[in-house]
Amino acid sequence: MSHETFTSNLFSEVTEEQQQMVAGGKTIYDSLGTYFNADTTAFVFAAASGPGGSLVTQEFAEQEINTSAYKTFELNPYFYYPY
């Protein structure tokens, strides 16, 4: 058997995944992301009445903050389909 014949038939009966394992093929998938959102609500309300009497005031404020972060790291010795 010649070297050329051996080389051409080396991977004839193995799957693509097995070929990549033998050849050292690996895929690294590294992803990170963050999210930030802030909502602020505020109002002032006043009411009044007549000669020297009655007054109502009201103040309101609220702040809502949403935040998150993620990190993904995958080492796949075969292949990776991100979609």
C-alpha cells in the first residue's frame, strides 16, 4: 500500500465529528451582554380653596431600574451552530 492510497482512505469510514476530533478541530463560542433600563416617574399636585383656608399638596416620585448581564462560554469539540 502506498502512502498516497493510505492518506486518501484515512477518513473514508468515519463521520465528520470523528474526523474533527482526530484532526484537533474545536470551536469556541464566547458571548457576553448587558442590559440597563431606568424609568423615572414624578409629579407634583396642588389644590387650593378660598379666603385664607384649605391647601393640599401631593408629591410623588418613583424610579424603576432593570439591569442584567450574562456570559456564555462553550467549548464544542465537534462544531457549533449558533442559529
